[in-house]
Amino acid sequence: MILKEILENSWASFFRVLCGGSLAFFIGILFGLVRFSLPDFLKRNFLFNLILDAPKFPPPIAWIPFVILAMGIGEKSAWAIVFIGVFPAVATNTYEALSNVKAEILKVARSLELSFRVLLFKVYFPAILPQVFTGLRVGLNMGWMSIIAAEMISGSSGLGYSIQLNRLNLRFDLMVVDMILISLIGFFINWSVSKLEKRVVRWNH
């Protein structure tokens, strides 16, 4: 019975990070691409950049009460909390990586009159993917910490909820098990992203 609950809570937390993180990854890349495509006068505007960057400065945990008030308690709010943790790192790293693509490479690519599609997938993406995956790793770490904290505050399942429940029941031994599982799953998430990066960005390894 205890083992079943441990496995169910572990899967609940991991699945929330998987769903919210995947959504944040793809939308973050898209947001970075759109921001990079904006006119130069907007990209150089301090106030405009401040508005875009402001939401990333509060720690994701600080957004938990707002998400609960706006979306209630449930899976969607859990995914949203993970999204808030992952999205800024992916979006920022995508934009900065695009901005750092060497001008010489772009000059050669344009002289060959490559189409936008070829330029995007053959020039930009190979250049930015290492930094994008770095953002994903950082973001998922934030998302993992955030979902555990959210489960401790208002969860009905997950490892954060399990820690709180075991604290109330004075089950220190099970709290230790939960902490070990949180560390192991966090390590697994990092390892998985690294393996995925090596497969996708073969030229960089």
C-alpha cells in the first residue's frame, strides 16, 4: 500500500513537469523566434525589453498564489506553475542565442540566397540548440522545485503533498524517502535532457 502511494505520487509530480515543461519548451522557442524577428528599434528599446523581461525576475514559487487564485486547484494550475518555471529560461536563451549567431555565417548564408526555411533550419537552429537546451535544463530545475512547493501548499497528490502528509503523521522515515525520490527524479530529468541534447546536437559532441 505504501509503495503504491509512493509510486503514484512520484508519477504525479513527474507527469506535471513533463506536461508543463514540454509546453513551455515549444512556446519558449517560438517566443524567442518572434522576439528576434521584431524590428531593431523595438529590440533596442529599454522600456519594451523591460516589459518582456519583467515576469522572469520573480521566482516561480512567488507565482503559485496567483496561479491558484486564477485557475483554482487542479492539474491545469500545476502545469501552469511548471510552465512559469521553464518558459523564461527557454525563451531568453533562444533569443540570446539567435542574437549571438555570427554575422559572418549569416552573410555567407544570405549570399547563397537561401530560403527562410533553409536559413532557419540549417543555419539558425544548429547554432542555437546548445544554448536552448541549457535553458531547458535550468528551466526544468526551476519547474521541478516549483511543482514540489506548489504540491506542499495546495496539492492532493505528488511528492510535495506526500511530504506534508507524512509531516502531519510524524512519519519522518517516509519524509526521507520522499526527499530521496525528489533528488533522484531531479537527477533523471537533467540526465534525460543531456541525453536528448546529445542526440539532437550531434555535431556539438
